[in-house]
Amino acid sequence: MDKLTKQEEEVMQAVWRLGSCGVKDIVEQLPEPRPPYTTVASVVNKLKSRHFLRQRKDGKAYRYEPAVEENDYKKQCMKGFVHDYFRNSFKEMVSFFAKDEKLSAEDLQAIISEIEQD
């Protein structure tokens, strides 16, 4: 699975939130200043050609749905991130954030508890 550009990712996040939507719905979900409708339509077409979106006819318009689950994309991105920046070690990544004080002992304990529940 390819990594999305920032613009593609913003569109996909809107589609993941909405589920089934038209281009106008996506534009309304994007932060200000919103890109033009035509720009979003181009991004949608690119995402469709890359198999991130499915298209279906709804009257005269088209509706779009995610063809890739958000969690699947997140997993793939995180694996790539950990591979590229932390020598493929999730332990090294967690250690980095803990040492940088972005992750407290309480946060670490909460993570461990959550993992143990699964």
C-alpha cells in the first residue's frame, strides 16, 4: 500500500469520517481555507485510481466509499515510520518518546494495561 500525500490523506480522513459521500460532502469536511471543488474532485479520482476509494452511481452523481480501512492504512504507515526512523523497533520508538518526555510513566502504564486486556 502506497503512502498518501498530505492532500490525499486529508481527503481520505474526511471519507473515513463520512463513510459514503460525494465530493461536495468532502469539501465541507476539509479545514479552512477549503480547496476548490475541482481540486478535491481530482484528488478523489486519483484515490480511486490508486484503489483507496470505491465509486458508485447515485442518480446523476457519484458516491465514494473507502476501499481501504483506516486502521489498515494506519498500521501500514506506522510500520513504515518505525522501519525508517527506529530501525524497525517499536520498543526503540516507545523508548524515544518516553525519554523525550512526551510519554509519561502513567501513559506507559496505561498502554501496558490496555495491551494486557486484549
